[in-house]
Amino acid sequence: MDRPEPFRDLDWDPKRARELGERALDLWVELLEKLPDLPIGRRERAEEVRAAVSLDVPDEPMPLDDLMAHLRSVVLEHSMYPGHPGFMAYVSGAGTIPGVAGDLIAAAVNQNVGGWRLSPAASEIEMQLTKWLAAQFGLPEGSGGLLTSGGAMANFIGLKAARDAKGGKEVRARGVQGEPRMTLYASEEVHLVVDRAADMLGLGTQACRHIAVDDRFRMRPDEVRRSIELDLTDRSRPIAIIASAGSVATGSIDPLNELADLAEEYGLWLHVDGAYGGPGVLADDLRPLYAGIERADSITFDPHKWLYTPHSGGCVVVRDLAGLGESFGVYPSYIYQDLDATGRGTDFAQMGPQFSRGFQALKVWVSLLAHGRAAYAQRISHDAALARYLDARATEHPEFEVMAPTVLSICCFRYVPPGLPATGPGRDDYLDELNGRLMTELQLDGRAYCSNAVLNGRFVLRACIVNFRTEAEEIDTLLDVAAEIGARFDATMRPGGLR
Ligand SMILES: *Cc1c(COP(=O)(O)O)cnc(C)c1O
């Protein structure tokens, strides 16, 4: 056969790499410079965005100028910006600047952090980072974890470890059919990815008992006990308590020590979902709120939320790192290795559901190194102070009502128009509808941006500050714009009976 000739079209010269890289860098810096002046959200519908960004893949290379012009339009004209100073919705970190550089380098070095041999430095960095993070929560020697796509996957991994540790070793092979049925205990306020994890684990969403909360949205330990006792008399096998440390709606922190006591008493796994709130342990003034977190068997938290690193990257840390290997390890024959020859590094492919894995740890590690722990501690504390400022401003403002205690960096409130009767039939329903429309319009308007929660069945506006660009000025703007839009809708929407 003919000897194949070299084909090098995909192997660009480093000079071209520099040209492309510099243009990408220019776009990034342009975005950073323009960010405060861009609209946070836009009135652009799905079909308009689709038409603007879709391209057919050409047979021949797209000219670089055209390609960059297209990317510039994607970035500056059809995206939305969690890093905008006014973005306070959901839980989306602003995106650290060192993290972007870390991601570029991570992509450049292109490690497969599934196998130690394929990623020696990257594996050791991920190991060191996750051990350091575990230590921040007060977990002991022998703890550690791994980076994940986000909190959803981190919770899944924590609960898979719980299922396998408490359900018996054979559950991996045998599955979960038959009795006893395994049950989990989490509050009504827990993030629904926990229910989805129960589904993915074969336990079914009904295995997740949703326990009542107190008037501060914290899971009630007495109700947990009652539910466990009930299940024990009903041929079920309780396996885990899932505490929220920073619930997604209000930021409430479940009573961790009391739940740890219960977990100990009944021999259950304690998983803490700190996807949002976890990094709060770094802030001196918030740390006491997390007392008891050091007793957890596993903890979820999201660097892409309150460590502000670029999407995506969550993390799970466990008390017993070796247990993850027992829960996830699989050993295909095509991966032969002489561990003694390489010093027994960790293969992260054996610690979680992913086999090939990217170098997600780098952007987190580089961000922590570049900023230092103190700046993180102070900014996290500052975010919480801004939420308290919003709480105070909304409380004193005659047209707003604060709807939940402000514990971390979330404040829940609602707009109440002037002249609305203080009580009366239909009042709360009207406020639900008014605030719902207000939020939608606020998001389309683009000057400020928050999201919502539903608390005790009522629609509320919700601002969550995990954004190192947000300051008091943006809080003031949020309330000003919300009051303006609220008054505008109220003028046309209010039913006669409420006048
Ligand atoms: C965001 C969040 C999740 C889901 O995490 P993702 O990173 O979006 O996958 C789970 N639990 C809580 C408390 C959260 O705030």
C-alpha cells in the first residue's frame, strides 16, 4: 500500500496559535472593559438568538476575521453576564479573572485527569486542592475529594457513597431491588437535584423524605427523628441525612450538630449540601454558622458559585477518601499499570462516575493562589454584608417587605405597592402575580437582575450575591428599578377589590 503522506491541516503553527490566542485575549479584555455598560439581560427571544448565532459548518476554513467577528457578536451581543456588577440571580459566581487564565492553560496542556499517568501534575494538584478544601470544613486527615461538573453531580457522588456504605457492599452488583427500601432525609427546602440523585441511584424520588422546616427555613430535627422512626417500623432502611448549609432559596443552614447527633444515633451517613453556602466557612464572621459541618461524611460545594470560578466546577469532599474508590472503582483490562513503577498516584477515574476528566481543578487552584485566602474570606464576608444591607434597605422602604431571615448572601423580599390594603381576600394572590410579572420584566429590562423563590407558597424576589463586582450601588439600583416596574404594573393590574 502507498505510504500515507503527512496531513497537517489541523496542526497549526505556534505562530498561528499566538495570533488566534491574542485575538481571543482581546475579546476577553474587551468584555471585561465593557461589562458594566452591557445590559445584564436582553429582550431577545430564542428564535432571534438562534438566527444570530447559528452557522453551517463550512467545508473550507472560515477566514479568521469572520470567525472572530462572529465570536465577538456571540460574546457581546447575545450572551448574559453573571459577572456583571448588577447580576444577583440564582447562584452563579462572577467568574474569576485568574480562573480564565487557568482554564486556558488547562485546555492547552490537555490532561486527562482520569488517570494519574495521563495527568501527573494535574492529579496531584486536584488531590492537594481537594484535601485543602476538605480541611477548611474541618474534615480530618484521610479526607479529600474531587472536582465535578457542579453541585448536582457532587451531591450524586456523595449519596452514591452513602448508598454503598450503608446499603451493603453487594448493592453495587445486586442493585437496589427488593426490601428493605433505602430512605433519605432532607428538608422541604433542599435542592431538587437531591431527589434526582435518589432517582439516578435507583432509590426513586419517593425515597427522599422531605422534612418540615421551622420558621427560619431550617430542617426540624424532631421531625427527622419522627420520620426515621416511622420508616424503621415500615420495613425501610434509613441510610442518610442530607443537611443544607445554605439552602438555595433563602440560604438557611440546617442545625448541623443536631443532625450529626441523629446520624450518629441511627448510624446514618451525614451529607451536607453546601453547593451554594459551603465556601462561607472561609469567612471568619460566617464560620460559626457552620458549627458541626466537620462531622459530615460528605460535603458538596461549588467553586463556580461562591468561590467565583468560571463555570463549570463543583466539588465533593468526603471524610473517607478511600470509600469513593470502593463505590466507583472499575478496572478495565486495557488499563494495565505497574503501580510500583509510578509511585501509586490516584486515578480519579476510579473515584467518581466520569472516566476521562478535564483539568477543572486548575482554575480553582490558580484563583486561590492568585488572590490568596484572605481576599476570599473578606469578599465572601462582604457579599453577606451587602445582603444584609439589602435586607435593611428593603425593610425601611415602604414598598418592600423582607420575606426570610438573611443569613448568608441571599435576601428574599417582595414589592408591596402603596395603598394596598394591609389584609383582605386576594391580597397575597395579587402580590404573587404582581411580583412574578415584576421579576420577568426586571430580567428583560437589563438594568438590574434578580430571580425568585417561593416561600410558604408565596412568590418572592430573591437576590443572591456571589459576585465580587456587586456593591451597594447595585443594591440601590435593584430596589429602584424593582419599585419603578412594580408601580408601573400595579397601576394597570390591581383588581378593583384591592383599591
Ligand atoms: C446550585 C445548587 C445545587 C446544584 O448545583 P449545580 O452546580 O447547579 O449543579 C445543589 N444544591 C444547592 C444548595 C445549590 O445551591
